[in-house]
Amino acid sequence: MSKRMFGARMRWLKALPLVGLTVVLAALAISTLANAQSRNGGLREQLFDLYARLSPADIPALSPFEIIRIDRESIERIGPWPWPRSLLGELVTAADVAGAKGVVLAVGVDRPDPLSPQTIGDFWLAGARDNVLAEQLALLPKTDLVLARAFTLTDGAIALGDTAGEKYANDLTLERADIKLANGVRPSGAAVSPYYGLPAARAQFPVNSDLAASAALTVSALPADRDGVVRSATLLWSVAGKPAPLTALEAARIAAGAASINITPDDSAVSAVGQTLRSVSIGAGAIPVTSLGAIRIYPPRRLDNPSISAWKLLDNGTSLGQLSGKVVIIGLDKDIGGAIKTTRGEFATVDIQTLIARQLVSGQSLARPGWMGYLEAIAVMLLGAAAIMWSQRLEFWKATGVAAALSATLLLISLAAASFSGMLFDPISPSLALFLGAFSVAGGRSLGVVLKDDNVRGSFQGSLPEPTMKKVREEGSSELLGGVRRPVTILACELRLLDEDIERIAQTPAEVTNVIAAGSVHLKKAIIDAGGAADQAEGGKLFAYFNAPLENADHVRAGCSAALRLVESMDKINAEIEAAPRTRGVQLHLAIGIATGECFVGPMGHGRANRYSAVGEPVELAAFLSRQAAHYGPAIICDETVHRKTHHHFAFLELDRLRERGAERAFNIFALVGNPFIKSSKGYRALEEAHRAMLTAYREGDYLTARSHLNKAKQSPGARIALFDIYEDRIIAMADQGGAPENWDGAQVVTF
């Protein structure tokens, strides 16, 4: 490849990050626009939560609402929950007598009253055939009717339960609602169509007709974001094709003295089932809402809602002057009805409904209009392009500093917009675009420098054999060092000191590291001399790769030869350690695991920190085998493939049969004990024959024969290793158990 061609290729590679960034910025802009109104929680919503805490709503401390709280004390005094609706009717009547402007029941009435005579007769006496008792129950007043009569005396509202709407806001679906069927909801201006697309709500059971006629039907559901936090409230719902307000909205209407809830359609965004909403008003000011008719809950600095216990209202209703002129909201305490998670903690549903009602009366809101997503998407593209332009003219740190300064400015603008105009602008995506632009240009520069720098070839000096380095220097390119996938023989080498040797030189800690470092240098040189690529790992661990970078058809045999040479080199290494006064009597021990198979090999790093390494199961297997040397005794342990391909040339002993935990197939491991001369010796043949016979008898469960062959093997020269002690213990254990288990193949379960 000529220098001109090489330079052109480098320019193309240098521009590659910019091409990729353009795609990333476009994807980020599209994602920003698509998720502009989504309610998944996440970093954006947490940032808006922070804005609400830094600049809380300016809601008057004097609340026009009073909560009648059905709490633990009321239940202890009056009776267990649920209470009959006749008792709830008494609460409504007592509040009206105490001068309440209106009463809102925030407890769901879309289930049959379990304590009503009709429910008892329909369900509890079904099949009892007790006509007399049934007739007596029929004469008792209906609890729903008692509650309905109480509401006829006041301006009031009832509610569908929390489960009327979806649990999560993103799951809400729009349903057609006919505005002409609504009581108390009026469109503003000339409506194009009487049909509106509103989030669907479902009553669990039909609401009693008398009760529905006596009070406005509302929905108390507060769907949460995907992180489980309730941040927004849907103000209008569609219930059986009729518009129904949120419980808090109806309470706010009563408090404001408005005759109706006025809605303004958004003519620019019409859903498939009808017009969508632009704003809702209960007085002079219009409150902007999302396409799902929702507002963001905007709490004040103090979240205290005035309240009294239900039992006090029943006992002292006429003397409770604090109810005069207020809208009373009856609801369950969080200990009874459960808590809702909000940005300011966990509260009862009635507290959140009251907070929303106070917000609606005050006209405070934080809005995120539909066009905000377009603005943020445009900001992503423009700021990303600007970052690319200035980053090409500035140094990396200066370009990053400009991006950081502009991001901080965007954050301040976003906070100011929320504080002074109530608009929620998300600065996260535009800020991300700024940093992506700065980093991509820096990445392009770095890539061009690294690929053009001839020092990249020198970064592997001392890790690759000389024939490989020579070819790299001659070709003048790094193609030879590119990542490939091919069969590779892996040597996992580990140098270690025995515990007693470490204690001997523990007073001079530097000597411990110096000994292992010196041994690693010798081993690395021996690997390179044997034609392998050396890769230094942590501590005294190294890896050697054969058949990479240069191909070697006989790489398995080359790896075995190199392993034997490494073991021989330990004599020279330990001689140097023995010669030093401070380390006299200390010896390094070498353990080697050999495995072969398909691996990904190539450079892993950049510049001078580059290293030639491999990734794949054989690497993990070789490391596992090297750790078994301390257990079995021999210094070199190989897998089945290495043994199968080289057993005709080298001397091996089969060590064990293993099975990885959870695997069905077992595999054998072998010790490489010598070169071809050792293999041809009589002593090795006698040892190998006795050992093989012992293994056969052991795996067949014949412990008497196995013990006989084991004793014969232990008499061979060089047989004083831990391997034979291991099998002696196993044979004794097998004899004590009366033989091997059924269907036993002799495999030991291990974990890599």
C-alpha cells in the first residue's frame, strides 16, 4: 500500500466519527421529539422535580378545603372499615350542618356497599331460602339512598375508586366522550364537534342511580409515571362515554363558586376519537393541559392540609367552626387506604387530591406544551452542529469547557423558564449533543493520530516474536496486527511463591514483587523465543498465544514444546533468586495450563498501552487448568484436544475426569510430563500403564483392583506427586461406601 493510499484511508477513518455523530444526533433528536410528552420518570422528570422544589408554587397558606380524615382513631371509635354508606351520609350531613360550602366524597362508590341490607340479602343469604329474613332486610333503608339524600342538601361530588384508571400514565388510552351528556362541563367558544378524546376510566360496578343523580360523578385515579411516582393528574376522564372531572377538579370548582368547568379544545391536534384539550378553567384563568388532559402537580413549600378526624365531626359537628365556608373532602388516611408516592414523599390519596384542588384554585401550574419537544429536537441538531464546528478549531479541553459552559447556561435558562413562566424545558438532550460534538471531534483527531503514528508498531516490541515484528516493519502497516478469529493454542502461566517463602521475606515486601517481576521477565522472553505472543496479566500471570499473529499449522505441538522449555527455564530463574542474599532459600513455582480452540485475537488498547491478547473459552479453560497444578502436582496441565493432537509425540498422564457444574458432558484433563525421549523410556511406560489401569478400575467401581494398580504406580520413579495421594483418598472413600454409585462415570464436578 502506497503512502498516498494509506493517507487517504486515514483521512476517511478520521472522518468516520463525524459521520457516526450525525447519525447519533439525528437519532437523539427523533428520540427527544418522540418522548417529549412521555411519562417514564427518569432523569428529565427528576430534574423537573428539582425545579419544583427550588421554586415551589405560590399557593395561599389559608386553604379553602378541609379534609375529613377516616383515620385509625376514627376506626377504633366507630368501627372497622369499610363503613356503611349510611354512616358516610351522616358525615356529609354533619359537614353541611357545620356550614361547609360543599362536600366531596373521595372514597370510591363504584362497588356495592358490603354492609347494605341489599348486599347482605343478595350475597350472604343466597340459597338460604330464609324468606322472612329476606323480607325484613328489604324493609331496611338502602345505604346508597341514605347517602344520596345527604348529598341532595349540599353541593357535592362522589368518586370512582383509584382503580378506575390505568396504573401508569403511559398506558392511558383515549375514548370518545360526548360533551352534551356531561353535567357541569362546558366547552368554551364555538365547538367544532361535541366529541372529545379523553382518557378512559371504568367503574368496577354500576354506581347507584339515586347516588349518581344526587352528586357529580368524579374520578379519583392518579396514574403514576413508570418509576412509580405520581407527578401529573388527568383533569377530565371519559366514563361510559360521558366526561367526568377529576375529584380535585370538582372540589376546586365548588370552592371557586363556578357554575361549570369550562374546557377549550385544541383545534391543531385532533385525535381519532375526538377533539383534544388545550386548557381547563374554573374561573378567570385558563390552566393549560396536555393532550391527555393532564397537569403537572405543583406543590407549595409547605404541604400541610387542614384536617379533622371523622369521629370528631360526628361527635361535635355543629361546633366545628373551621368547616364554615370551606369545601369538605372526605377520604381515607394513608394507613387505611394506602399511600401514593410523590416527588415530596408518600401521602394519602385525599391529601394529593386536596393539594391538586388548591393548585387549581390558585391557578399555579408547570406546563410542558406540545411544541416544546420540537424546540428541544431543533436545539439538539443546532447545538450538536455548533459543537462540531468550534471543536475543530479549539483544543480538546477548551472545546469541552465551552460545551460545559453552554450546558450550564441551558440549565439556568431552563430553571428560569420554570420559575418565571411555568414552562418546562428539558436541557439534558441539547447538553448531551454539545458534549457529543466535542468528544467526536477529539475522537476523530485521536484516531487519525494513532493510525498515522508509526510508534503503534513499536508498542508491541517485547510482546511478539521477532519474525512477526520483522514482517510488521517491512510491510509498514498494522494489518497483520488486526483482530481475527482462528484456532489458537493458549498457555496460561502463573508464578507463585509458597506461603513459607512469602513469610521468609515478608519483612522486605519489595523483594516479593521483585522476585515475581524478575521471573515474569524471564518467562516473557522465553515465550517470545519459542515463537509465541506474550501477554502480561496481573501479578505473576502471563498468557502465551501460538498461531497468532503469524499462522503456524503445528501450533499445538509448538505450544507443548514451549511449555516444557518454560519449566526448564525455572532452574535458571531460581538459581538467580538463590544467588541474592535476601532471597536465599526462596523458590518460584510455575504452573501452566494449555488449551486450544477458536479465539478472537488482536490488539487490545491504544498507542504505547497496546497489548496483543485473546478472548474466548480456551483462554478461560487454560487459566482454569493452570490453577489445578497446585492440586494435582504436575506443572503442566492440558485439555483433551491438546492431548489428542500431540499424545503420539509427548509424554502425558491422564489426571482426572471433570464436569462443569450444570453441564452434561464430562471432559478429561492430562499432565504433560515430558518430551519424546521421556515418552520412549521404560520408566514412563510402566508408570503410564499402571496409572491407566488404576483409572479404569476406579471408574468401573472396582476399588480393590484400583488400589493394586495405584500401589504399583506409586513405586515408579517420579511418582511422588499429589495426584496419587488424591486417588488413594478417593479409593478409600469408595471402599468405605461399599463401591461406586449407580451410573457413576468417575467425573468430579468443578466450577471454572
